[in-house]
Amino acid sequence: MNFAFAFEPAEPGLMHRSPRESAARIVVTREMRWLIALIAAATGALLLALYFLFLRLDLPEARLRTLMFVALSIDSIFFSFSLKNLHEPVWRLNLFSNRYLLAALASSITLLLAALFVPPVRTLLSLVPLGVPELLFLLSVGLVNLAIIEAGKWLVFRRVRRQKK
């Protein structure tokens, strides 16, 4: 999926920015380090809390493994959409502008569905079938994590937005 980001269209106004302003010489800027740390901490805490919730529910190991596998997969899919542009929220983006990213995401979703619904693949991965309520719950957890990532983007890059004004 990372390869698909190489084909992401340029952000609007990119050529009007000063190279110094965009920190062209520094790949991982101070803001990027903060964003990486924030996303890692928030996502890690959310998934760890989910894991401990499932442990408290005394779920069988195979069900727990399946739930966490799906949670991590959904998280990665939503994460990809959120990182298409670091300066704009995901709801303002053209999600269909990069056909390579769409192909990578479609492949990821197809493989996830195969892991869940194709018995030989499910057996190979030691997963168990999940019900619709469980899948909807995991989808909602993914949406919560997407909101956390978007809030992190807003918090980290608000100083950059203020300097532009």
C-alpha cells in the first residue's frame, strides 16, 4: 500500500510554498515527529484497550486473535485514507484521486474478506468466523481511531496554519 502513495496527486498550492516553509531539506520535520508519536500512542492505546476488553470478556483465544487481526486491518485501511494529505481533514479530500491507492485498498479489503469468509484461508490464518455485530463494532473502533488521527493532524499542524495567516 505504501507504494501507492508515490502516485498521490500534489496538494493544492504546493508550488506556491517556499522550499524553506515546507522543510524540503528535512524529511521528518518536528511536526511529523509529533504526529508520528501522537498517532502511535493513540492507536496503540486504543488497540491495547480493545485487547484488554476482549480479555476481560474471557473470549476464546481464536476469537480474540481474529478480532484483533480485523481491528488492525481496519485501522490500517482507515489510516491510509487519513494520511493522503496531512494538512486537510479526510472528509475534504478527493478519496478517488489516486487509482493506485484505491487498488491497494481494494486489494487489502478483498484479502481481509478472504481471510474472514474463505474457509481454507481462514483456517490457514487460524481465524474464526465473526458475526455482523462484531464486524460493525470493529468498524466503529476503526472510525474512532480515524477521528483520533484527524484530531492529531489538526493539533500538530495548527501552528503551521497559524503562521500562514
